[in-house]
Amino acid sequence: MLWPVLLDTSPRDTVWSLGERVTTRLRWLAEPDLPGDMVLRRVAVRASMLLTVEGQPWAQLIEAGDLRAVREGGTGAGDVTLDGCLGFDAFLRLIGELPVTVGVVRRVRVVHDLHDRGATEWIRRPGSVRLTDVPDACPTRLRDEPSLGEPMPDDWEPEPGEVQILSPEEYFLLAREHLPAEQWQARGFLVDLDVADYS
């Protein structure tokens, strides 16, 4: 089965490129920030409790075949049915006793959200998401799409006194009249992970 994994945090140990075998710890996202048709529905999994060093429950470990993921907020053990998708969480690697999931990356897409120009900042338009296929989840692919002019050449150097450091809010107010009414902005990746017995 292909499992969608939302990659919107870093650092990652690997780039997550097409065909790459990844070994990672995942989190179950009950309400992922994705359109409904990209979310899994009624997925049957087996749940067991994860305990703190004091013996108190803090999360569930959910399993489906060779898939393992942490689900916070869940209680009890046994068979459960879930809606949502998986998410990468860089901080889970700090918990050494958590089991890992091994899978092969079958598809990588950049998640773009449409933003409208507001008075002082870009305002995300709810429900407007576009996916673009890419060969890997390299962070440089998350750069915002250029909205004005030609890109700067790599060897460009500013004249002394020309550079002014502005906060995003200051830049937006200064350049507002030259910005488009709407703009797509990249925020993360959606990766299809083929999870099977790769031992």
C-alpha cells in the first residue's frame, strides 16, 4: 500500500528522492492540512500504548503491516479505524525506543497554497492547494515562485549602501503596489511511501 507522508519539517536525514529507501519514524496526523481527497479514510490499524518512563501513557503506536507511527491523543489498545495521513517529525528520532518504518519513495509532490495580497501580508486562501511532481524533496524546491522580474545572477554583488535589511512586513508594505493580487507559495512535500517488508 502507498502511504501519503506530509513532509513539512526539517531536518531530515535523507532527501527523500524517487526510488530511495528511507528508514524513519512517523507521526499520524488526524487532521492534516490537506484537501480531503488527499487524506486517507477509514484506515484499519492495530494500536498499542506507548508509556513514559513513569509508566504513564503518552501516545499510541499504530501498526498496519510494516508501517509504524506514533498517534498522540489516542487511548487504549486494539483495532481502530482512522482518518488522516502520516507526517514526518524530525523530533521523533530523539526517542530511540520507537520502532521505525522502512519504505521506498514512489512519488514526491510539492504542496503549493494560493495566497491573496492583504493590507500587510499574504493571506492564505483556504482550500486552494496545487501539487507539483518533483524528483525529490530537496528544501530548495520550497522557494516561493518568483513574482517579479528576472532572477538575480549568481555573481551579482550590490553596490555599497544599496542593501537595506527589511522585515517581511516592512518589505510587504514597501513593495505592496508592485506585488500580484495572488501568488502560489510552496510549504511542504507530499510523498507516497511504499511500505513493505524490506528487511
